[in-house]
Amino acid sequence: MRKNRFTEAQIIGMIKEQEAGMPTVEVCLERSQIAQRSQAALK
């Protein structure tokens, strides 16, 4: 079974940011950078 990249809470946060008017591209870029940093810290 594949491990999800984002938790349910993170996904809900992304949806709320997008609904609040933040462009979808910015939300995705911001979250992907956070995910990359946290994965690098685990190595």
C-alpha cells in the first residue's frame, strides 16, 4: 500500500487556502517545497 505524501489535515488546509483565494499553483508549489524539505530532513 502506498504511503500518502500529505496527511488529511494538510490536504484540508490546502483546500481552505485555495477557497480563500490563494491561486492553486501557489498552494501546490508551497506545499511541495515543504514536503521536499521534510523528506530531506529525514534522510
